[in-house]
Amino acid sequence: MNADRIKEKSFEEAISRLEKIITELEQGEQTLEDNLKLFEEGIALARHCRSKLDEAQGKVEILLGIKEGIPQTEDFQPHGEEEV
Amino acid sequence: MPKIFTVTQLTSYLKGLVESDPILRQVWVQGEISNFTLHSSGHMYFTVKDDQARLRCVMFRTENRRLKFQPADGLAVIVGGRIGIYPKNGEYQLYVEQMEPAGVGSLYLAYEELKKRLAGEGLFDPDCKKAIPGFPRKIGIITSPTGAAVRDIIRIVRRRCPVVDLLVIPAQVQGEAAPRSLCEALRLAGSVPGLDLLIIGRGGGSIEELWTFNDEEVVRAVASCPLPVISAVGHETDFTITDLAADLRAPTPSGAAEMAVPELRELRRRLLLMEERLRSAALQMLERKRNLLEFMEKHPVLREPHRWLDERRQRVDEIWDGLVRTVQSRLEKARAALERNLAALDALSPLATLRRGYSICRKKVDGRIVREAGEVSPGEKVRVLLSRGELVCTVEEAEKGEKTR
């Protein structure tokens, strides 16, 4: 399992893989080497999940139209929610 | 003498007549509300009239609690219930059980018809429902950009899960152009890359305002949308056909926002817990391996390798000696057997027979052994082999006789 493949995982995929790894480690039936590999993967997954949760605040945009397949958007501020 | 009734008797008779009439027991009447009063008890008293007649009506609290609109003077309604007589004032009246705005009655029928037809096509089958992602990256919101719904959804998504991207896909949500506008927004949403969930809806409104979401084209567009759709139309009590076609129905736009995104705090807590478990599982695993190592280190082989080796050396010597002994005794046995065999072989040898005094006679010409007298002729030379040496003889006479036993 290399790092690139972990980065492609959605949060849910990563969480469910992490869950599996923990269960395997808790059963501890693999060799030391396999266990260490699992642990490393688990750490990478947890870090990946954390980065998903710590991402910058998402954007709020409004769709103006789609021009030649590319969505045209601009920032959106709902009425009555002006920034203070 | 004609029978004379008391007022009570006559009223009671009329009441019996009216209230046992099958038509009057369940009757629908259309007209306009007037003299509407809401009593402090919660019961409603009003008149339903047309240009030539009026009908007194009462709607008790238990029934009027379910009304989805506020009755008022001048409103055209269809009321349903039973006709009864109230003896106290000698008036007949309609005990209203159901009341709908008059325009809505026909809408309601159309709603039921469309629902039935689309259900028949399998548009609402649970098998067709797409899964709502647990943690969407980008959500499309199809609604009016100026309504309360969009504001509520954005506020709640922001509070619960600020990392999610939101894209408002503006659409008209009421009026004649609304169905087409909603269908177009759904179509656009399908071609925006990265969207993984849609919320379609609007805030509360009158039944006519919400009616757009019972439009056949809108319902079909929602059902066939490639993205998972959460519907959020009006209030909790408003059920539209779009709700049935959507993959998930939210009671309100705020509810849709709550269903659409997980609470980040909760996810953080869950992740923290998992990291803790991962760490302790790894530690436990290492602990187990260490224990195994310690166990092995205590083994004599590793604790005192020399002693172990000495023992093994001695054992090798023992085995070597045993091996040598075995080989030697086998060799001796083989030698003895060989000697016995040689003796037996010797006893069988023709030389031994010669030693006992026998001789072998052979023709000189070709060395063939002579077994019968007839095989040689007088004058022929033979060689007679003795135990030691050989005689060359000439045959004088051949006396043929019986075969010697």
C-alpha cells in the first residue's frame, strides 16, 4: 500500500480500511513484519483522514451557467447572512 | 284530534330523520366561509354560503387540528361531514370533519392520480434509491438563491461540517416557470464535475406554492438524476411526489443539511478513538512479540550454548562408536558366510572328484568328454585326466555295455 493510493481514498474508504487494520492488529496473527506494515498503513490512513477533517473551510458558490463544459461560478452570500 | 307534540318531541323526531339519512350522514358541500369564529375552546364556528343559501357549520378542535391552512371569511372551501340538528336553537348544521380550500380539491385528485401512475412505473422503488454518501465533498443545492431554504442549508452545513464545498444551483421554486427551471437545474447539476450529492427543495409555503414539486417532469427528473438527491420541500407535514422520487426525504431544508453532512466534531472524536486503538493494538502486538523473544532467550540453547554444544559433541561420538561397531560386526558376519560358501563350492568341484580316484576321458581330436564306449573307435587316441597329470592313450577295444549306474 503506497502513500499515493491512500491519498486517493475518500474519508469513508480510509476509515473503513483503518477499522480493518485495527481489527487485524488486535487479533495479531501476522508476522512482526506484516504487523509493522499494517501499523504503518494505519498511521498513514489516520493522517489522511485527519487531513480531510482539517481541510480549509469549503467554498460556497453559485452556478451561473456552464460554458463549453466548464461551470461558471461566483462566491455566494445568502441574503440576511452578511458577514460581520 | 290530531296528535300534539312537544317542541322537544318534534325536534327529536326531526333529528332522528335527518341523522339516519344516508346522504346527510356523509356529505360534501362547496361554498364560501363567512362569520368565521375560533372559540377559546378551540372549536371553529362558521357559515358556508353561496349566493342563495347558507349553511351553519361547526368544526371541533379534534378535527380542525389537522387542517393545513387557516380558514378565514371569504375563502372558498369544500367541507365534508354530517348534517345534524342542534336542539337548543332548533337549527340544523354541518359537523365538519374535513375541509380543503376549494381550488385544492381538484389538485389533490391530480396528485393521487400521478402518484399512483408513477408508482406503477416503479419510480419510487426502494431498489432504485442511490446511497447518500456519508461524507460528501461537494453538495449542489437546487433552490431559490433568495429563499430561506438556501440560507438555512448553508448555515447548518457550515456549522456541522465547514470543509464541505457548496454550490447553489439557482432555480425558480414556484410559479408557472418553476418546473422547467428545476428540471434545467437538475440537468446542469449532472454536468458539474465533483458534485456527489444534491439537495432539492424550498421553504414552507401554501399548497399551491409547493405544487411545483408534484409536477410530473420534476418528479421524473429527480428520479432519473445520476446523483443521489435529498428532497426538502416545505415543512414536516408537506409530502410531495418529489419526496417519493428522491433518494432520501428530509422534513425541512434544515433537516436536509443535517442529513447531508456528518458533524465534524463527531468524526474527529471517532478518528481519535481509532488512532488510540491503532496505537494500543500495535503496542500489544509488540508486547506479544517481546514476550515470545524473552521466552526464547531463556531457552538453554541461548542461555548456555557451550554446555549444550558439549552435550551434543558427546552424543555425536556415541553415535559414531555405535556406527563403527555395527559395521564391523556386519563385516565379520559377511566374511564367515563367504568362507562357508567357498567350502561348499569346493565340494562340488570336479577336481575334488578326481582326487577321490575318478578320471575324465576326452577325445584327443576335439576334447569332447567320452561317456559311452561307442563314442570312440579302436585305434582312436583319448586323453585321460587324472587328479594330477594326464594320460594320452590309444583305444584297443570298445566294449559297449549297459549304462553304468
